[in-house]
Amino acid sequence: MLVYVYAAALLCESCGEETREKLTAERKAPADPDDESSYDSDDFPKGPTEEGESDSPSHCDHCHEFLESNLTDEGADYVLSTAGSVLRGEQSEGAALAQWIAHYEGRDSRITLKTLADGGLTIAEILTALRTKDAKIARLTALVQSVPVQ
């Protein structure tokens, strides 16, 4: 996904363009917005560009849209660790985790059902359990506690 960098934050393409339009209307745009070497990203959004690899899943600083960044090894570990914590009830990032798993499963070989549990559950079942908080949470919790996060 393409992102903008502005004031030490990542913005999704829509928020980046909206911010550029607002600053332009306020006459705060640089003389040549296409010449990114002529201004600082603290003053006007730079981009759009691919984000690159990240040590954790990224979200737009303005609207919180998931930016689907590629993950470093540390980023994959972060997603798996967060999944374990959510499924054990230690933290409540279920909605964000559901987005992360839905995106990375199948795209990132480090994030698979096997790394979360060894009991035959599918990613869809995990997502359903996170969204509905149904009785499967107890089964998922027991499975996750028995499988170390790698």
C-alpha cells in the first residue's frame, strides 16, 4: 500500500492526499511539491511511496487504516506474540489482530496457523472466535498455551 510521511507519521494514501490539499488551500505547500528534496516532511507530506518493511503492522496516524506493510522478522514475531496474548485474554487488540492475520496469512510464511496452534483450527475459525468471543476462545487459549510462539 502506498503511504505518505508527514510530521513523523505515516498516512494512508487518502489521508496524505487530503492533508496535501488542505495545506495547499492554506497556501502552505512548497513551490514544487514533486521536488521532495526542496522541503521537509514536517512541513508537507512526502509521497506516496511504498512503506517498506516494518517491525510491527502499521496503521494510518489519522484514520487508523491498516497499511498492510511488509514485516521484518521482528514484525512477524510481534504479530504472533500479540495473537498469543489476545487469545490468552491478556490484551484486547482482537479487531486489529483479525485484520493483521487476514492480511498476512498466506502472504507471509512466518505467520501461519501452525505457529499459533497445533489443533487443526483454521485461520477463519480463529477470526470468528476473535470477532464473536464465542466458546472457541477457551479451546484456542488451551491450544495457544501449549504451543510456543516462534
